Amino acid sequence: MADADGTWSIGELAGRAGVTVKTVRYYSDRGLLPEAGRSGGGHRRYGPGALARLREIRSLRALGLGVPEVARALEDEGRLADVVAGELRGVARERAALAWREASLRLLAECDGAERAELLPLLGAAALPPDTDAVVRFWRRSLPVRLPAPLVARVLEEVVPVPPDEPSPGEVRAFALLRALVSDPRPERAPAPPLRGERYRPAVLYEGLAEAYGLAAAEVRAGRAPGGAEAVDCFAGAYALALGEADSAVFRRRLVELLGREDTGVMARYWKLVAPLQPADRPALGLLHHHLTVALSAPPAA
């Protein structure tokens, strides 16, 4: 029972809440449970709202919130919503990390001895879930320096795969090998710029290629091969316009030779690893690029 003034002692409050006096004192000392005052003997007294407050604290702590987060959550209803949203994001990260750990272990369990020896150091070198910082740095090194920042952001959004929240062992393997590929410091593993020359306008090329890839992707979603005439014309036209040349049969033959040299080495390996990581309705740009190159080299229909 509360005293005549409506306050409780620390022992009475602890008994009503089903906690220890030490717990009540702990939350009081950290400012989570304000005191209503002190008795004549200097003992803590708590007002009628303390029990509800203590129960709120215990509920939030049971949900995994730390003391600082509980303090912020109790300031007002709006702050509580923000704290809960932040905790939900944290739980999502924890679940993703656990899913990546499980898939990584399954991958190792399914590997033979040689592949396990190759993959183990790669898996141990990455955070769970993995970030894409190394992949972004790889592309920033490969893109032309004169490319406008908004266009760079658009390119990165298209070419950098997003780690899935619940990966398969195969996706874990692809990400591990992809990270190793883009982190290789050897000069010969660095991607070369697609074109050179004084008249080359990189922004024009990448804008035009984005349109061509969009046309090719629409063909894939419609169940057709991504090499229709409209997409191929847009593809070749992007290169011609970027170089200040006319799109002609002669130009296309030279372009096929240039693109054929690019279709091997580090970039080919990159796109091979990225392909299984892309959503089914969003084919990898490297795959679209390959199909458009093949279609460009095909003899014209009679």
C-alpha cells in the first residue's frame, strides 16, 4: 500500500513490480525512474506513476533495448517510435548476418577439400552480411574521370549487386569470389576504360548505353532474346555519337573488334559472378552488353 502522501518506498515499489530493490535503484541512478522525493530519513520515495514507468522500462529491456535507448524511448511517444524503428533495423541486420553465416557454413559443408581451402580465407575476410565497398571502389577506378557525378551514381546502382538478406550457398560463393576479384591489386586486373581519344565523350556513351540496355532488358522481360534491331541500333549509335563518328557498316565492324577485346579478362569474370546475383526480372548489364555485341556482329538479314 502507498503511504498517505501517495508515495511508495523503494522496497514497496520493487515488491509491486516483482523486481529487486537493486534493480529499482539501478534505474533510478540512471535517470530512468525519477524519485518523487526523500523521506525524513533520506530514503527514496516514488510517486503513483512509478510502477507503470518501471513496467515500461522492463518491457523495453526485455525486447533487447539498451539503457541509453530506453532513456530516449521514454522521453515522448515520437521518440519511442524512432527508437523502435531503429531496433527493427538492427534486428534485420542481425537476421541477415545469421542467414549469411548459415549459408557460408552450408557452402563449406558442400565443398570438396580443394574448393574449401580456396574459399575459407575469402569467407573469413568479409563481414556478414558483406558490404559492397570494394566493388564500388573497383567501378570508380574503371569509370571515366570526366563522367558527371549523377551519372556515376546511376551506373553504380546498376552494376553493383545488392547482397540478398537470405542468400543461398551459391550466392555466398559468388560474393566471396567477386570481392576477391575486385580487390586484386595487380595492375593487369584493373579494368581499362572502354574508349579513348580526344573526341570521346564518356557521358554521351553511358547515357546512350543506358537506353540500349533498357531496350534489351525489355526484350528479356518479354521473353525474347536481347538483340533486337532497335536495341542494337541504339547500342551502336551510342558508341558512334560518343566518338563523333557516323554509325556505318565500317564503323560497326571496327566496334565489333573493339568490343571483342573487352569481352575477356577481368570484366568477363566480373559479369559471370554477378549474373546469378541479379533478380530474374533485372538481367545483368554485362549479359545484355554481351548479347548486343553478338547481335551487332551478326551478318545483316537478307
